[in-house]
Amino acid sequence: MEALRQLLGVDIPVIQAPMAGVQDAELAAAISNAGGLGSLPCAMLDAVALEAELQRLARLTDKPFNVNFFCHEPPAVAARQAGQWLQCLSAYFHELDLEPPGESPVVSRQPFGDESLAVLERFKPAVASFHFGLPRPSHLDRLKSWGTTVLASATTVDEARWLADHGADAVIAQGLEAGGHRGSFLTEDMSTQTGTMALVPRVCAAVSIPVIAAGGIASPAGVAAVLTLGAAGVQIGTAFLLCPEAKTGALHRKALTSESANHTALTNVFTGRPARSIVNRLVRELGPMSSEATAFPSAAGPVALLRAAAEKKGRDDFTPLWSGQNTLGCRELPAAELLGILASQLPSRHAGTPPDQH
Ligand SMILES: Cc1cc2nc3c(=O)[nH]c(=O)nc-3n(C[C@H](O)[C@H](O)[C@H](O)COP(=O)(O)O)c2cc1C
């Protein structure tokens, strides 16, 4: 745990999971200022927005923070596939009195590349984390040359080994309970995915870099449990979704606090990649996994139009209600307070250290 604290430059080895679409610099700063590691999700920011958000974050905190990016291959989606996906959704466009979009896919999430790297160079963030693999070696070398610590998600033992062998400084073991996208990058076979309790000890046995546990952790006891299994720290997302600093929409907040939160599924109908969401109308009617959904992230384009129209009518039928399986920790508390509760069973920084070494 101490090694991870030093690697991240934090007092509390709890990382607020980056959550694209539901948070910005405000949540990240609140967590970093409280001694944890706040994260800025950057996958949906172009270079101009990234620069603006990093300037804001740098104004809000002088503590270390994490910037998070995706490393997917941009897909080549044939017009025929895009047309089939639109056909699947056509009844919904009709129902909402909307004109279906053209068949060229709208790209909502760009992989990490030269432009983002150039912006980061001006800020030299303490930590950068990656979902769906790692950036190309030259980008990774540039990041590391500024002293940025590199984290990446693994959903299997093979992925953890690959990340350790390719330059990650620590690995985030993302159990199947986790909300949002699976970080998988070596396999599309979802039968390889295991829960946090089974994944963390196996990843710890397989790699010699620190392991950060993620997925279903939502209480002080949950944090203590994964540390007992060998994790050096934790990454927690879902529990922070109701914090006032998060930008979680009203319909999403309502779903998280309702009975619906007891039923989540891995679904590709929102973006084209398996991600955990509360089951709503779109997931029920077309999913959870649809062979018609076009490759990530292109499936998201038309669904976003349906979402916007339905939300105006107060309906969450097409809203990605990202959530982990364990929503018990979701509390409408300031993020710093919630972080304090989650970390309350962690040994204090100097516990067990002889006085002369303080
Ligand atoms: C709303 C939401 C959005 C997410 N977006 C991202 C993201 O942009 N980047 C990323 O690396 N992980 C993302 N994740 C996954 C988290 O990194 C993490 O694996 C997960 O939150 C841990 O499980 P938990 O939600 O049960 O705490 C997201 C999770 C949620 C709940």
C-alpha cells in the first residue's frame, strides 16, 4: 500500500474512477484535495476541451490527479452495418418523431493520440490511466519522460501480465461487478471475465507491479477486503455517482436509488462495447448484447439522439445508466466526506512504523 501511495503521490490509496459523461474537474478536484486521487475522464474531450478542463482542474487543486483516456482502435464501419443498426432503432425514431441520422457514424470517443499528448505535455499530470490497453510505445515513453505514472485496466490475468510487460506502473484489476465499460483489450469473449474477488488474488500472483482493485467496492469493509486479498489500493466509481460534485443526470440518479439498480447487465447497445448499465428499455428490447450494434464507439451516435429526445420527455429509455452491481455505497454526500468514510478502515499512513522512522 505504501508503494502505491508513493507512486501516486497521495495520502489515501483510493482512486476516484474516471467516469466519462458523468463528471468533470469538480469531482476530481474534490477527491484530490481530500487526499485521494481524483480522475478526469478525457475520452470524450477534444484537444480544446481537454486544455480548458485541465486548466480548470489545475486551478481547483494543487494535489496530484489522474487523467484517463481510451486506447481503442477506431473502427471502420461499413455503411451497410451502420444502416442495419439504424434499421434496428428505426421504430424508436418513429415513436419519438425524429428524423433518423445519415449512415456515416458520429464519433463520440477518440482514442489517445498526438493531440492529447501535446496538451498533456503542458500540464505533466502526476498520473495517467488507460482503458482498452495502452498508448503506442512512443507516446508511453513521452508520458513517462515527464514523470507521469501510468495505470491501465486489466479484466483478465493475461491482460494484467501484458500491461506489466508493456510499461504500466500499476494495474487496475477490473472485476465483472464494475460499472461502465469493460476495459478488455486482449479478448472479446465475455466468459473470460471474473468477479473482483476471483480476479484480484490471481492478478496479484501474476504480476510484480502494484494491483489496484476495482468493481463492486462500496464500503470501508469492501476496501479492507480487497486489501486483504493483496491489492495495494482501490478504484471506486459507482459509489461517487450521487455526490453533488458529480454531473450525473437526474434520471440516472433516480435509477441508482430505485429498485432498478438491483438489475444491471453487460450491454453493448449504448456504444458497441460491453459495459455495465442498469437495465432499461433499450437494454431489455435490443440487448443486453446485440449483434447489430456497430463497433465501438459508433453505435452511440444514433442512440444519443434518441436519448436526448426521450430525456426531454422525462424518460430514461435510451439513457446509458452506467452502474456497478453494488450501489449500496451510493450516498448523496460531498465527495470528500464519502472518501473519508470509504477509507475509514485503512491503516493510517504511519501505523506500524517505528517512531524514529516517522
Ligand atoms: C458511470 C461510469 C463511467 C465510467 N467511465 C469510465 C471511463 O471513462 N474510463 C475508465 O477507465 N473507466 C470508466 N468506468 C469504469 C471505472 O474505471 C471502474 O472500473 C468502475 O467504476 C469500478 O467499479 P464500480 O463502479 O463498481 O466502483 C466507468 C464507470 C462508471 C460507473
